[in-house]
Amino acid sequence: SSDANDDGILIEQNTILSQGKRQRLIEHLKNTSVRTMPSTIGGIGVFAIADIAQGTRVYQYNAPPSNKTIDLPKSDIESLPPHSRNLVEDFIIPNAGVFAIPESGLLSTLGIPMYTNSCYGTSKEANVEFGV
């Protein structure tokens, strides 16, 4: 079970989690705009699940990839935009109404960068720029 102290710190199974980390993860999930899905061309592809403005960094991590998770209650997931909520519900199985979301977000967990390809060397025009 969860409990909050006067400092706004959530205490869950001997883990102290600042509300700031939780809020950053929620904002990160709201801004996640791609996911993997079966491709009509073949295999698995990366697809936009929300409008992506020009210049948007599609692959952003909330924190360095690690095994750490942040527990978000169902009410937090239900408050997300539909594209984000669907992504979480498709890939994270809740335990007692709590979703253990990787602290870094879902991109690395779902292997999304691995499935990204480009049109370089083809007659297609790029609609995404790759860079560091």
C-alpha cells in the first residue's frame, strides 16, 4: 500500500519516490508520440500515434535506461491522453491497479529505436531527420 508524508513523498514498499519524478514521468508519457505495430509492408514498424511537429525530438528518455520503475495508479493512467493511455495499457500489465512504468519511459523498454528505419538510399523523401 502507499502512504504520503507531509513532504509530498510517496512511500511504497521501502522505496521513497519524489512526486517530482512521478510528475515528470506522467508528462513524458503524455508527450510520447510513437509506438511499434505490425507493418503492412512486413514485420514491425514504428508509427506515429499523435501529431508530431517539425523539429520534435521523437526519441527522448525520461531518465537514463535502467531497471527502475515508478508505480502509477490507474487514476494517473486514466488522466493521460488516449494515445498515451492506450500505449501504457497495451504494454504494461497492472498489479492491483498499479502500473509499474519504467522510469526512463516506454521507448527503450519497447525497443522502438531498434525498429526505426529510414528511406535513405531509396526514391522516398524523408519525413524524419535522424541526428544526435
